[in-house]
Amino acid sequence: MTGPETVVEVDGTVVAVPEGASLLAAVRAAGIELPSLCSDDRLSPAGSCRTCLVRADGRVAAACVTPAAPGARVETATDDLRRLRRDAVEVIVSALPSRALATGNPSELARVCRSLDIGPEAARGAGGRGGDDSHPYVHLDRDLCIACGRCVRMCAEVQGTFALTLVGRGADTQVAPGTGGPWAESDCVACGGCVDTCPTGAIAEPGPGRGLTSAHRPSATRTTCGYCGVGCALDVVTRDGEVTAVLPARDGPVNQGHACVKGRFAHGYLTSPERLTRPLLRRDGRLEPASWDQAIGEVARGLRAAVAAGGPDAVAAISSARATNEENYLVQKFMRVVVGTNNVDNCSRLCHSPSAAGLTASFGLSGGTDTFDDVERSDCLLVVGANPVEAHPVVGARLLRRALRGARLVVADPRAVGLARHADVHLRPRPGTNVALFHGLAHVLLAEDLADEEFLRERATGLPELAALLDDYPPDRVADITGVPATDLVAAARLYGRARRPALVYGLGVTEHLHGTDGVRSLANLAILRGAVGTDRGHGVMPLRGQNNVQGASDMGALPDVLPGYGRVTDPAVRSRAEAVWGVPVPERPGLRIPGMFAAARAGELRALWVIGEDVCATDPDANQVTRALDTCPLVVCDELFLSETARHADIVLPAASWLEKDGTFVNFDRRFQRVRPAVPPPGGARADFAIVHAVASAMGTDLGCPTPAGALAECGRVAPVFAGLTHGRLDREGAVPWPCPDPGRPGEAKLYEERFATADGRAHLAAPPYLPPGEQPDDDYPLLLVTGRRWAHYNSGSMTRRGGNLTLDPVDFLDLHPGDALRYAVDDGAPVTVESRHGRARLIARISEQTAPGQVFCAIHFPGSGVNRLTSHHADTVTSCPEYKVTAVRVSGQPRRGTTATGQWE
């Protein structure tokens, strides 16, 4: 316990609780459980059910709403208190039907009644209020509602969606969606918070998980979510080898007992009949089932043939942010030790490689500078190019909660979505103008003396060059470039510049540009100017990673130019350290990046490509050229859960295990290593990528060593000292440990750069890149700018989320456009629309709203059949080759309204 404490006595036991804690917290600290049907420690207290009555200094009070006063004497165990609590519970139960207390009911209310010897006969309600089964994940049984309000407070205080309310009066009060219609048509985002907090089962998950909550703590497997990069800790409940429920861990270091629709509910794909369970080999142009021995043998023969024909650099591998750290470590080791090439990359190339390059150049390391817990304590949040409410819902909810509690909020995003609706200032720059926007903010910081001169003098370099550049970016000129009014720019800079503890959070709207690395560096300038990094005067710079292990895949060296821990392959000392562990020479020439792999394949220079867990035909830009590359390459091997579009173009398809079926670790967006544990076995003959890589290496005559994931992480620590203090055993004990962590006896470094920056001179480096236009501009033929991104119900290519109830919640791929543009181009709301770019064509469903600015359109990437990434261009960040997904010139044309299928395809 940290901070001031209050000492009280509970039934003769002296306990200490944080200052301001309730008597209920003190009672629990004494090891005593009381019923508390309106209370959840994640929520503000209500004191409405009167089931937690105690006597404090002679006065009977509801423990949940009574502060613990210093020296208070609390009684809980007297006969009259037990009788009062029992009477309160009996009154509540009396209005419910008998099924509320049925044998085996796991609800909190049923457990309380069993502890008080209150039987089903006490439930005498007639029922008949009905229910709501419209939602795939949330079932409402109005007869079980006790109007405790926990679900309403959870939706408002934790999730921040405000989708629920209490309706009716007196005994007829009950929960309902705030919009008044069916639950499935409400504002609910299916985070599961209401399900998890409901004490009676009135709001429950349908099916075998009904009534289970994180408070119930059934026997479960603790693991880390395999969707976005937040790193939510989850408890997976199973029965007979199948997942029954996935519950947010109350003690999760990032999610703190919360989850989103994906991590909480989107596990139906595990048992999809479309899961791959046997290897497939292409014979006579068709993929046909084969044995593992046959498949592994063919992979080994194909790789040997590719090396014989074109040398080691004729082979390449694309590793995966969906794979564990240990699997990524093994893949890069396989390529360097067995094949003899640095041709290994991962999908961070397509999203956050500019973060790695930009943050390293500015500060010295590639990760975020602070923990998210620090960010949440900020008094001013600058959120740029990110929509965490949809793409990182648990983080989005925590940021919104902080803003609602008083932190100032500045959002820079072309669309009026998510946090932008609650912002003090919403900056809406034209896509592709980030660098000018950030320079404009920096100009104001310097012009109005809002920079930290002492920090700049003692801990930073590059100020004269930046100051000279910023003379060319006054607010009026920046307004002309970005479309952001000068008054808004100045207001945003003043909020950030005058804050006592500002924090900066950003996403793919900063990185996925032709000048994405310049964007990251220009954004980092703001934190440096304010002295808000490596000090107690701010909470630095936090990139929101898109996939579950984007950070870890790169940390493990699944990149063409660095080894584990980001040591350069061109550095003899770095290679020497790896060679001492691996026992073979390490190639010194950097390998191919993902775009270079495809170009080499089209040119006939790449003869074998191993794609692990990535549907590159769906997620990579200029998809027509990606498909051509796969069709040209003599050998394409694909590890996948389903027969994806990429797998359809492969020569060998290997059925892989999902994140709920494997062992290892992930690294989340604020550099925390956390354990991943198998909750269920993979179906049929599917195998973890870790086992697959070992099998291929063995077939090629090499023992990769580290036969277990635990051994792989331990070996990685010998190659990369920055991870030397991390082991599975330590993570099992401590839960989450951030890197850098070079010492097993010391904690990881959560807040970076408190003493010095990791650059060569120990200083933060300001950057002065000029604003340069994006790779594409609209013209008369392609007058609109397309931005691509994510929506709340789906994840990446949708291979997992489209195989379950999420498809009911978000069934088709929409193109969002402004009403004025819809009128101009004769597009009707809800009608099919054709979108064309200079690179390809896609077909989507129009959705008209003012969330999107005039002249801009937006769509997601979750429905590969729509062909969205046939539209995106070959333009990429000049430093890292990260594609420019956020700026594509397009035109749209409406079509006669026709039906669509459940996958969003036209009939």
C-alpha cells in the first residue's frame, strides 16, 4: 500500500486501508465478507441495497458508502446485524421468481443467499416482465433485475458509453437500453461490463457462460488477450476442452477488470468448422490434405531448393504480431541460423515501423516512454491519429474516464469519432498534413514561452535548427496547409503547453504516411519542448500498438536490419554476441523488408516465402501486386487458422494454433511482458508456430535448441541483455514486467529516461524535417481522399471476428462519407457504392454522416472480399517503407440498391 492510510478496528482486528476508503474496504481487509449487492469496487458506491450493514462507533451504517474514519471501531458479527442484513436480502429476493435462486445458479445473489441459508422458497415473484434476446452476447431477463444500478454505473463510469438507464418507478424499476429499442440496436458496444457486474444474472451471457463473472473467479486459465495491443489479462473458463467464457481479470495490470467485445466474446472462431486442422499441399493446382510429415518434408525440400538456386537471400519470411515472442524469436533465428539470411520482417512494417525509427532517433529506444498508468494521471491528454474508443476500447474507456474527471483533452483526427466528441479542442487536419500540424503546435509553444528552457538546455539537442524551421510554420500558414483554424491550433498548444503533467498518445494516423517517421519525430518534439519526457513534469509519448504483439515481434528481432533487442546486424559487436549463443555466423547485410520481398518475388529473385499468421493479400497495400508476387514465387508456405486469401495462393498451408491454444508471452503497447497460456488444445492436427518452426528446422538437419517457449525467452535474454531479467517463472510470479529489464533481481524500467536518454550522447534529439505533401493528391478524376482504419466490432482482416456474433453486430463493410459528397456523387445511404483509385476498385455500402469531413471518405479493413486494399497505393514512408494507408485519392459512384450477404459481399 502506498500513500496515506487510515487505521480502523474491525471485530477486534486492526487493519489499514487507503485514506478515503470505505468501511466495506476495511471489512474486506480484515478478511470478512459481507453481502453488497449494489457494490462493485470498480464503481462509485450507491448504498441502495442496505445488505452490507455494519455498526461503526455504535451507529448502524451501510459499509459501502461510509468512509473509514481514523480509529473507528467496526462491528459486523452481532446477531442483530446478521438479522438486518438477512432481512435486507430477503426483501430483495422476495420480488424475484424462484429461478433466481435455483440450485447451481452461479450468480452473486444466489451465492449470498446460500451463505445466509435463504432458500428458493424466499423468491416469490410472479415474473412476466419478459426479456431481450436480440443481442448475440447479452441476454436481458427483466424478471431478475433488482434495480441495483451496477450495470448503469459500469456502462457510464468504466466503459463511458452511457448506453443503459433505469426505467420505471418503485418496484417496477428495471434496466433498459437508453435508446428505448432492442438491445442489439442500442449504443451498447458489448464490452461485457454489465454482464460482469450484474449480481443476479438479469444481464448475462447466453449459453454455457451464463452467470459467470470475474468476481465469481471460477477455475480458469490466466492469459493475455490476442487481439489489440492493450494487453488485457483474461481468465478463460473451459469445460470439456472448449471455452465456456472469457472473463476480464480484476487484477489485470492494464484492463483492471474490464474488456472489450473482442477479448470478452469473440472466441467463436475457435470451433468454427472452417478451422484448418490438417496441412494442405498444392497438387495439380489444387490444395489437398496431407500428413504433417509430408508437409514438413515438402517445406524443407522447397527451402533447400530455393537456396540451391538463388542462395540464402532467395528465401524470406514474414513473421507475425499475432504470434508469441518466443515464436517470433524462433522464426528470426531459423532464418539467420538455418537459411543464412536476414530476410525476415513482421507486420509492424505496415503499422508502427515509423514509431520504432522515430522514437529511437528522438530518445534512443523504440517503445513508448511511460506506462499507461502514468498517462492516465495526466492533466492534459493530446491524442493524435488514433481512435482508441474503437481500436483499443479498454484504453479508450480509461482515457475518456480521465477526461470526464477533469483532464483537458485535445484530439487531432480528421474524423469526429470516439474521444473527439468529448474533446476540449478537436483538430481536424487534412490527411497527410501531420508534420505541418505538429510544427504549428511547436511554433506556439516557443512563441508563447511554454517550452521548458532548463530541460532543453540540459537534456536536449537540436533546438536552434528546429526554432529556425518553426519560423516558417506560424498558425496562419499551418491553417492553410492543414485546414485547422489558427485559433484552434493556438488553443490546443496552450492546453498542452500550460498543463502540469501532459501526455501524448498517438496511433496509426501518425505513422501510416509517406512521411510517417517525420510525423513521429515532429510529434516527439512537443514532449521534448515541454520537458515532458523522462521527468515528473509530464508523461511522455505513448504509441498505441494495433495488434496484440506488434511490439514484441520487433523486440524479438523479426526485422531485416536488427537482431533481438534492436542491435543492428551491421554492428560487429551485436553479431558477435548472437554468434556466441547460436554458434554460427550471422549475415551482416540487412535483409528485405516486406515490400521488397514482394518486389523481389515479382522480379523472379525470391524463390521461397514463408508467411506466418498474416493474410497479406487482405492487409497489405496495392493488393493486386501482392497477389501477383505470391503467384510468381515458386514456393509460398502459409501458417494459418483458416483458408485465407493468402493461403489460397500458397503451395503449402500449415494449420496453426490460435492465441488461446499456445504458450509463451506477448509485449503490450507500454512494453509489458505478460504470459500467454493455453486454455484449450488446438483442433485436430493444428500446431503452434513454435512447434512448426522446430519441425522444419529438424527436417533441414538443424537443431534450433530452446525446445520450449520458456527456453526460447531465456536464450533471447542471452542474445539481448535488455531482456536478460525476463523469464516465464518471473512472469508467473509477478504478472507483468516491462522492458528494459536486464537484471532478474530488479524491476523492469517502466518509465524511461529518468537519468539519461538512450541516444549516443544521452540527450533527447529534436528533429527539424520540413513538411512535405503526401504521396497522392486528389484531382478531377479522383476528387476524394480515402482513409482506412478499424471499427469497434472487428479486428484486422476479420478472420476471427467474422466467425461469430461480432458479424451480427457489424455485418457489412461501410464507406463513410459526408452528406454533401453523397449528394454530389449521387450516393444513397445504405446503397452499394463503387470506390475506384489509381490502383484498383472496391465495393462497399454507403453510410452518410458528418463524422467524415467533406472531401474525405473512410472505410475499414475487416472485410477482404470488399477489396479495400486494392485501392491503397504503393507509396510508403521514406525511412521505414510503412505503407501510406491514410491517404489514397479515390472516386465514388452509387449503384442501385441490392441485398448484401452476411459477409458484406454483394448478391
